Amino acid sequence: MASNIGNLDRILRLIGGLALLSLLFVLPDNARWWGLAGLVPLATVATSWCPGYALFGLSTGPKKKS
């Protein structure tokens, strides 16, 4: 698995993932569990690999030298 996420993309995913996780503390009752969706972008930040990008052949990472 080669990295397919660039630095700016990682920063934005980190911010978005933390914002989603904060819903665990903000939303009432059972709606708070939607905050667990924040684990997905945080996992892609941790691995530097996005399965959705790989599926469609996309990459925001640095270009490889040929």
C-alpha cells in the first residue's frame, strides 16, 4: 500500500475527524453515536492511505519520479 494522501489532505481529514468525534459529547442520546464516523478519517490519517482513493485511482500525495 503506497501512500495516496498528501499533507494538506491529512490535515483536513484530521480536523474533520476530530470534529466528528466531538459529536459524541455534543449530541443527545442515541444521535451521539454518529460521532464514531470520525474514526474513519482518523484511520486514513494514521495509515496515509485511503481505500476510496485507491478504488478510483486518485492520489493527493507527491508525484513519483519516473
